[in-house]
Amino acid sequence: MSATTLPGLFRSEEELSRLPASERIRYRLIGADCRYHANDNISAHIREGELEELKSEVAKQMQGVLKSLVIDTESDHNTNETAQRVAKMFVEEVFRGRYVPMPSVTEFPNFSRLNELMIVGPIKVRSACSHHLCPIIGRVWIGIMPNEFSNLIGLSKYARICDWVMSRPQIQEEAVTMLAEELQNRVKPDGLAIVMEADHFCMHWRGVKDDESVMTNSVMRGAFLRDANLRREFLSLMANKNRG
Ligand SMILES: [Zn+2]
């Protein structure tokens, strides 16, 4: 990037306040040497009120996109508010997982020393591909093999963490790995298995390879890697839950 598009180094917050919110946030990210790819969470670098500013910026740019698509948003009442609606949808809904911190999760020590395979799912996944920003809709199954040092979290929390990771433009392989990292760090299980099966709408919508639109990915860690029986047990229980 050239010096004209990137604010100079060591700006004060007061100087930053004169820049658009996106520039301000980008400046802090670069200063902290943080990656800000489509599937990264950047909430630690966003200050109060800045999400509202981001939304207005996105709406303004979306209006430009509609203009370039030669859509008469003034006479066409259906598209009057489209730019604002899309901006709200991106920032507050479908890409929300980039902009807000992880939902708070209470961890409990494994008092009763559970050491049985635990399966959570199917959890509904709503994401978007980072290539076309088209929806990815699917399901996730999580297998946890706890040990006496694991932290247990409530069942509903798995779904909330999953939703937080998935509500970003994603690549399915990376999404599954990211979810595994988050769960591994929190739960610290002996083994962790994640399977994601999802429908990629860019395949349907663009009508290229319709039959290849469903993609399945998995991550196996610890005990699930070492123990083929445990892996089989997980996969067969998963298939049962699927039928039920
Ligand atoms: Zn795509």
C-alpha cells in the first residue's frame, strides 16, 4: 500500500478521529500487527460507536455499487433502502462475528470427572463464502472426549461459539479449524472432533457445479486421532443423531 492510502505511523487518537471509522480501525490493526482477513475477529480494535459509523460507510459504498449496476434507486421503491439494509445485514448480522467479542462462556471444572464421549449437534451453520459473499448453510457436529482437567461448558454455548466463528466470510476448511482452536483452548479436552457439512450457494446461484455444492470437512484431534474406535463411535453416533 502507498503512503497516500495508509495513514502515517504514530497518529494520536485525536488525529485518528478525523478519519473515517474504517481507516481508524485499520490503522489500529496495522499498529498492533494484527491480521484482518475476512474471517478474523477485529473487535478488540473497535471503539464504542464505531460500528454505527462503519454501517453508514458501508451503506454509502453499497449505494455506489447500486449506482454502478445502473439501478435507479430513486424511482424504484424496492431498492430505495437497499444500501442501508445490506449494510445493516453485513455489519449486524451475517458478518457480526468479525466485529463483536466472543460470547461470554462460563467454564466449569470437570468435578464429576466425566470421561465419556460427548456429542453436540447438529448445530445449524449460517455463513458466507469469502470468494463471492454467497451464503453457506449447513450443520456442525462436535465430539468432545473430556479428561479430569477439562473445562466443561453448557451445551448451548457450543452453538453460540460456533455461530460467532461462522458469522464471517469464510472458507469452510478454515472455519472448521478456527472453531476447533476456540473449543480446544476453552474446553481442553483429551480429544476433539468436528464435522461440518454445508451447502455453498455460490454453486447453485451461479449454476456452475450444482452437484458439488455440498461440502463436508472434518477436524480430528488428540484421542480422535489416536483411537480409530473412538472415531468410529463418534461418526456412528453422529449418523444416528442425524436420522433422529
Ligand atoms: Zn463462493
